[in-house]
Amino acid sequence: MKLLTCRAVVVAVLSVCPWSAVSRSFAPSQAPTPSHIAALRFNGLNLFTSEQVSSAIGLRVGDPVSPSRLATAADFLAKSGAFDDVNYRYSADDGAVTVEFRLVETKKVLPCFFDNFVWFSDRMGQVHFSGIPERAVNDLADGWKIKPGEIYDGHYPLEFMREFALSKLLKNGVTVKESSTSLQRDKQKAIVDLYFVFH
């Protein structure tokens, strides 16, 4: 039985644009009351969609907005580990606020390659997740598409992390600084088990 490990490191060097500096540059000194979001934009997204980030921070067009609410949203993104840089700005017009987030997604999520140890005949065994809250474990398990007994696809773990797991953890407010993926193969049974460990 062979154990192979590859590491996907997420190290965030984060910069959140302070509200006070933003308000001087892009908005009146006092935001109108009440204020609501008239437009919400996220620039710099590749791994995530605007809808995923909007849902994660709980802001949508039409929602009430305040300086503290935007600062909280930016701080959440900065601490998520999914972005190396987080900045935002806004402009207000008679209570209608346009908000723009400028995001730099982390480049330190490394792909996992298992060389030629996994053959096309290998079948999926079990997938395990640890180091995160139980609710997040259940969400990731529900999102894993390869069922036990199905043909294992060696490219799928990276696709799963990029297209599902990171955004799901972000939505759940789970901060991930580092993760490792271990593959355990039973050569005789041609079964592959995967272990995702988050830190």
C-alpha cells in the first residue's frame, strides 16, 4: 500500500483598504442614511464567481449598507486565506451606494500530481476531510462527485479544491492557511482512498 502526499499551501499576505481612506477618496464625508447597495462588483476573480463571493460575505444589490458592514466584509475576505490582497471602494449618490471590491486570488494553491501510481482501472474508495468544523466536512463530502466504486480520476482532487472546496469553506467562514492531500492506494484491490487535511 503506497502513501503519496502533496501539499497545497495557502499563505495570505493581506492588505485591506481602510474605510477612512476610502471614504476620503471615493465618497462624501458622511454616507447618506439610509443607504443601500445599488451596484456590487468584484474585480480579479478567476477561481471564484461574483455570486460565490457575494454569498460568502452576505452582501447583495438592494441590501442596506454602512461603513462598518463593508469593513466587516472586507476583513472576512482578507482572513479567508483565499486572497492575497483585498481592497474596496465605494461611491454614494443620494443613498444609492456602488461598491467595488478589488481582489487578488492566492497563487499559492499548488496542484497535486500522483505520477503514474494511479491507473485507469483504480476505483474510488473513501474520501476523508479533517481539520475543519463538522458542518464544513459534511458540505465538502456532499460536494465530492466520485462515488465509492466509480473509476478514480487523478485530476479531480485539484478541480474539486479549485472549483468547489475553497469557495464552500469561504462561505462557511472557515480560514485555511495550509492543506495537504494524501492518496492511499490498495494495489491488490485497486482502490484509492483520499485524505484532505486542512490547517
